[in-house]
Amino acid sequence: MYLDSERFPLYRYDYVSLLGLLGIRTFYFANIDTLTFPLLYDCIVYNTDQYHNNQDTEENIRKKYQTRLIRYRKRFRLNHRHDHHHSVLTKWLTNYLFEKLLAIRLWIQSWIEMDRMDHRKFQQNPMKLFPLVTLRTRIRMLLTTFIMDHINFLLHLCLFIGYPIGWLIISMEVFSYDIVRTSFIMTFALIIESITLFIMILILMQGALLLSSTAAIPYQMSLDTLTNYNETFNRINRSRIMIDRKQLQKLWFVYRQHIQMTYYVIYADKDVWSHALYYYSLFSIPMNAMIICEILFEYLPSLTRILFIAIAIVHAATGSIPFLMLANVTVNVHAIKKSIPSIQLKLSMNQSGKQRQRNLRLKIKLDDLYERLTMGKKLSYTFGSLGDVTFRGLFEALLVYVGVFFMITGFYLKL
């Protein structure tokens, strides 16, 4: 049905609806009693609600703005204090451009720093599952949420405006053929197919946005948290002094938090993400390869070919970005193993009384963690039974994509 578009014109894009139904089944009808739903709720809904519930007053917002404005102006005057030999016009243009660029920078900085939010009250309402997440990480999660909301709105707006225009241009070219003008059935089939294509593109775009947004926000939290833990381990490792009681407590804290974060990754993967990524990979790779083959081997009008190229690029970008983000989480989960051997060597230097027992217990725990990170199964997201979401796994998926592409190319060449 996919290859013989003349006999089955209405089924050409039916695989897109199947992909959309699988995405809806995976996300919208998932069991909310498991840990995966509270994890996403905590990162997306609860964190955003706390932003709206802890808005700062207008007076404090103006104070933040004025403080930042005065600091930037002082820095500008300090950097240009020797420009007395310039003409009056040059000074005026410089000051004018500076004020305009400064206004843009202050607007961007106010969003990055979340000036409209009372940071003190916001920190007093920590996340439920991640109460120790830093303020900077929570702000980045908020920024990711707002950016994804605006991208969602803009893509829907572009689709509802651009699709009728594109359909009108392509239909004028298609209806110029005699076989279309003289056949009522062919005309009716093309109209129905264009409506079906619009619905399928909408489902595909919403599924890709849902996958990207639900992966991006927990990814931001996991990445920042694991990066902070790895930096703590590296600072203790680079320190030339012996590990004291305070540093030992930090090591225990990082170890426990790393285990907890790894548990969230593995549980969420087994509950939802493994099935979602498996279905997406199983249908997305052949679909993208088929679109490329249609662009290369089918006789398509020029504007239709451009439309197919745009669909292939958007599909490849929205499909590959979540996988790259999840593979980066795997790298950060395993990055701590580089510092464990030297940390264990430092723990062996403390051989006095109770400190020796505490160090011995932590050494055993770290040794077990090091063995799991180096010799055990990868602590990562998975494609179901296809493999792990690592950069090596993505390279293998790329090779599979090439193989599927040449296999579909063989079918086209035999027609």
C-alpha cells in the first residue's frame, strides 16, 4: 500500500496515524499510580505552578531592573573612559547603540534570572521528589518549559497558516495534468488525501513535540544534578589535603543522590520510556527512509518535493534530539566512575579509629558502584529490546537506518 500509491492513494500516510496512536497510547493512557507520572508532574507541573504562585511585587522587579541597569552602565563608562578624542557624533551613536542593546540584554537577562519570581519563596517550596535540586536547575527547567510552550504555539500557527497556502500552490500544479482534470474520482481522492495528510502531519508534529518536551525537562534536571555531583567528586579528588569528616559527608551525600537519580532513570525507562522509544524507533526509521526514497525515486512536482524535504528534516530533527539528550544523560551517569579509584586511594590514607570504619564502608559502596558502572549493564534509557540509548547505540541505529534505506531502495528499483 505504501509503494503503490496509484492503487492505494488514501493509505500513503497511514503509518503516521499509527505512530500517533502509539504515542497517545504510551503517554496519555499511562498508569498514573507509578513513579513515572509523579516524576514528570514534579518537573513540569509542580515547578511551573510554584513559579506562578510565588510572583514578586512590581516594586521589587523594578529594583532588580534598576540594579542591573546601573551595574551595566558603570561597566560601560569604565571601559570607555579614555574615549575623549572621539567626535560628538561618534559618542552619540555609541551611547544610542549601547542603550538599545542594553535594553535587549536586560530583557533577556530578566527572563534568564526569573526576575518576576520571588526566589526566596520559590526555594521555600522545593520539589516533592527532588527537594535538593538547586535553584539554578529549577530556573532552567522553567525556561525549558516556557520555550517548549512557545515552540508548540509557533509550530501550530505555521502549520495552520502554511498548509492551506502550500496545498493551494501544489493543487494548482497537480490539477494542471489532464488525468486529474478529466477524472472526478482522481480529484476526489486527491482532496481526501490532502485532508488526511494535514491530520497526519498534525498528529506527527504533536507526537514529536510531546516526546521532545517530556524528554527535555527531566533531562535538564538530570543533567544539572548529575553534573553537580560529578563536580563535587572531582573537587574532592583534586584536593591535596586528606579527606576529613566534612568531605566524607559530601561523598556519602553524592553517593546516595547518585543512586537515587539512577533509580529514577531506570524505573522511568522500564515503565514508559523504553516502550515509547521502541515504538518510535520501530516506525520512525522506516518512515523517514521511505520519505527519502519517495523524494529520490518518485516523480513529484517541485513544490511537493520541497514539502517532502521539509517533512523529512523536521521529522529527523525532532526525532534525533530526544535520543541525543537521553544519551547525554547516560554519559553523565557513568562519568563519576573516573574519580572513584583515586577517591578510594585517598580513603585508604585515613587509618584512625572510627574514621577507618566509616571509610571502609564507603570504600565498599564505591567499589560496588564502580563495578556496576564499568562491568555491569548500562544504566541508561533503552529502545525496548533493541538496545541502550547511548552514543554507540545511536550510531548502530544510524547503520540500521542506512540498511533500511537500501532495502527500500531495492523495492523501488524493482518496480
